[in-house]
Amino acid sequence: MSQSDRPPQVSCDRTSSSLTSAESTDLWWGTVVAGQANFYWVKLDQADQPQASQAQASQSQTSLLCTRRARLKKLGQQVMVGDRVGVEEPDWTDKRGAIAAIAPRHSQMDRPPIANADQVLLVFALTDPPLDPHQLSHFLVKAESTGLKVLLGLNKQDLVTPTLKAEWQDRLETWGYHPQCFSVLAQTGLEDLALRLQGQITVVSGPSGVGKSSLINALVPTLDLRTGEVSGKLGRGRHTTRHVELFELPTGGLLADTPGFNQPDITSSPTNLAQCFPEIQQRLSADTCRFSDCLHRDEPGCVVGTDWERYPLYLELLADAIAQQQALSDRPTEESATKTKITETGRQEEPKLLARRYRRHSRRSQHQALQDLCDEITDSRGAIADLDELDGYET
Ligand code: GDP
Ligand code: ZN
């Protein structure tokens, strides 16, 4: 998932995506920064738009409220926040448009639904609330399980002694992390952090009370997220688990503020779990275990060993992952549509309703997350109310 895999930032490079010539005429490219109720806010790229309309778009920072072309809908192509999209027939007066093309994604997170994210910034506080290594580890493993790059930021350094800070830094180095310490309140350490976010789509995550809203406000000065309470700029919508929006950093790059990521449920398979522990990866990069399917539980010839701080946590999560896998394999399989039931009158074949339900669920979770959100909102309040809410988003 390297930088070079990213879809082109320059949108009218018509040769660089798989679009047909009909699709590529006069497309205005940009990034979907928010989506609600079948409407999407698309922040257009500032440069390299089709010549004819360049003047009209020179109102830089143009965001358009877009629908999705029926053709895309027919093809089953969902639009996600973070998608690079081509917009057709922009209406500059009303700031409307229609999404006619979606560039291939280089990454996709389903929960929360976000396309093309580059990294996760996990924010914790050095104190207030006290830094709990167990909770931190759970969040870290969850973040690693996305396969994205993981940055660790430790806020509120104004409240701790340099010694305590250094102790945490040393400890986290042994976990394989190089935490970035900062204080939003004292405005220290923020430039270094901002550098690491430049030009990237970063998903911000962490428990509540650590200063995530304060940090986003500091990094995106045009914004005014409320801090120290549950609700934010978009009020009701913002803290539902599947709501995602991207905020533009002044230095380039986007921040995804997404509470949906904040409940760490670890879903790695037993064999993938080791990839979520950088200290295991460090050991494996130097040497290999005797058995290629080694689960690193003190097996003979295991190079990972047991002399590392998070080994007990690894064992705990590994046991969970094995139990989860076992539970999945005990479920009826999709191949056989019936199961045998022994009754008083003998053996009887019954349809496996359970398996179907699971199948449908997984398809939905993969492709329908946004659609669900739209339905949810439309049902309860109607699209218009939400669009009013989104109005404040425009810069
Ligand atoms: P969130 O729940 O993670 O979004 O956290 P908030 O941004 O709402 O911050 C929680 C509390 O921590 C608020 O009272 C902030 O004023 C406070 N806070 C945020 N950053 C700092 C900091 O750097 N130092 C100190 N002392 N307090 C901070
Ligand atoms: Zn091993």
C-alpha cells in the first residue's frame, strides 16, 4: 500500500485511470469529504481542471454537493468518503454536480467506511485520563489490523514531568513505536506531528477525553469542533459510529474524525495477529521460526520468544482469535444447504437458515455501509434536514 499505488491526484490525467473516453470528458476531479443521505460533498482539486471552466472554478476551495449518476448505481459502485471521484456538469451557482466516475481505491476500511486512508493516528493522553497500557495496546492492535501505517500521538505533555514522558517513550520503543508527544493546550510538539500528516489521509482514533477534538481544532483552524463533550460540529450525526467526514489540513492532507473506530474489537485471525505486534515483526525480520506456521507461543525453535512485555496480551488475544475462528468453523457451511437433525421419528434434513443470514450480513457490511447510513437518516429525518446540517461544512 505504497504512495505510488494511490490514484492520481491530478484528475484530468485521462490516461491514468481505467475510464472510457465517454466517461472521461470534462470530468472535474476531487475527493469525497462527507456523505449523507445519497448526497456527497466533493472537494475539487485546485489545479488541472478542464480548461474551459477553469475561471469558474477559480473560487478556490470549491466544494460541490453531488449525487451519484444512475449508471454507477446500476454497476453497484458505491461512493465512499475518501474516494477520488470525477464530477460531471458542475453547476457553479448552486454548487451542485453529479459523480460520474470513481477512481480505483488503494485502501478501504469498512468500519468506519473510508476509502484511500493512508494511516491511523492513535491519540492517547500521557495523563488525565491516566495512560493505561492495556487499553493502549488494544487500540494499537486494532489500528494495526487495518494494515495501514500506525502513528502514535501522546497528548497533554504539559501535565507530566519530563521523566515520566521519557519513561513512556522508552517503554513504547520496546513495543516498536516511536510516539510523538505534544500538548494541544501548550501548543508544543504540534509542528512535528503536522509534518507527519502532510499529504496523507489520516484516520484519527483514540478513547474519549484524550484531546482528539482539541487536536483537530488546532490542526484545522477553520474548524470549531466542540471539545470536552460528546457532540461536535455536525451535532447528532457526528458521533454515530458510521458517520465519517474528512477535514482539510492547511498544509495538505485530510483528517478523518471517526468515532466508529473507537471501539476496539479485535478481529484478526490467529495467524495474522502477529502482524499487529511490531515487536514480533522486528524479531521475525532478523530470523525465522523453525515452523512456518508458528503461532509464537513458545514453540520449539520460535525466534519470538517470551521475554517481551506484551507477550501475555498477545497470548490473550491469540486465545480469543482461536476461539473466534473455532466458532466460525462450527457454523454451518455455505456449500451444504441443509443440516441433519435427529428427532424422535428419526433423522431429518433441515435448511440452514443461519448460514444464509451470515452471508447476507457480510455482503452488506462490505458494500452497503454508506447506503445503510443514508437509509437510516432519510427514514428518521429526511434528507433536507441533514443537508442543512452539512451547509456549515463548506469552507
Ligand atoms: P476528545 O474526547 O478526545 O475529543 O477530547 P477533547 O478534545 O474534548 O479534550 C478533553 C479535555 O482535555 C478537554 O477538557 C480539553 O480542554 C483537555 N485537553 C486537551 N488537550 C489538552 C492538553 O494538551 N493539555 C491539557 N492539560 N488538557 C488538554
Ligand atoms: Zn515463532
